[in-house]
Amino acid sequence: MAVLAVVPSPAVTAAPLHVIEDQLACLIETAEMVSPEQEQEQEFRAEFQTALTAAVEKCDRVGQFLAHLEQQIDFARFEIDRLRQRRSLCERTLARLEEYVIGTIESLGTDSKGEYRALEGKTTTFSLRACPPSVEVTDESAVPSEYKTLTLKLPAVTWEQLLDGLDIEQRVAVLGQVRGPEVTIEKRSSKAAIDGGADVPGAGLASGRHSLRRS
């Protein structure tokens, strides 16, 4: 007679490590699309917390993943600078090469109709077309101020003081010519003022937050 043994159900464990890693990788693609409210409702947060506290190797993997993200940020920053320099180089090279080709065609002279001859290859044909008149600046300092645009970066309080020194008509005229000033809060000076006992309307010190440290 067969004896039936009662086998206990397997213990509920955290998600496998590779699943957590896949979910971490997915965060890169979804971080910009998931709001904090939606994120709190997702099962991932609970699974992540369980996995992070369940095994040492999972904690190590998360730390490695954070280090990987920091490396990617540094790499992206480096690539942005490199590509910006490369773009500038390509733009200068393009302009110079086009100038060479234009000079070559112009050196060939015009045909009986007074038009410049085309340079024909097997897959490419170079020809010239007249450009509309354009402004060429030969001496920037000699150009009157009414034909210049000035871009300034100055403290907002200085800007407000300048506006306060104008009469109503001048103020309206100036503001009518300003194109969307970008305002940036100087958090360092704001914190120094608050630490010194000053009241900064619209700003305050946030406490109780934590930053992540890895060792």
C-alpha cells in the first residue's frame, strides 16, 4: 500500500537574479515614461525590495549595475563633447571642400550663355547656382548697435534692478524685446542665506532625505 507523504510547499522566494537584472535594465527604457505614482503601484518595487534584502549577491549585482550606469553617464557626457567637436570639424571641412569645388568650377569660366560649366562624374554632377545677396560682416565693431543682438547672463536681482530704473514706457519696450529669459534658481546661495537665518520665499531646506553611498 502506497504511503502518501505530505510535502511542504516551496518557500516563496524573491525573483531570480537574472529576472531582477532584466527589470533593472528595463528601467533605463521606462524611467522617463513611468510617473512616481505609477511606479509605487507596480509590483517591481516590492519585488526589488525583497530581492535586494534576500541575498548578498543580489545586493552586489545592484551595486555593479549602479556603477555601470555611472560609467554610461560619464561615457555619454564624453561622447557628447566628442561628437560636438566632430560636428564642428565636419562643418568646417564641408564648407572648405565646397569652397574648393566652387573655386574649381569658377576657374573653368562660363559657356557661350554666360553660365558656369558643370563638373560631371559617373554618379555626381557639380554645378553652381546663384545665391541671393547676403550680409558679410567685415568689421563687427563698426556695425551700429541697432543691428546687433546682445545676449547676457546676469543675476535675476540685477535684471530686476535694471527694470526698476526704467520708466513705464521703457520697461514695456524692453520686455517686449526680451525673448523668454531662462530663470535658474541659485541653490547654493539660497542655502547659504537660509543657513544664515534669512527667509527665502518660495524655497526651504528639505530634510530627511538620503543619498546612496556605495563602499
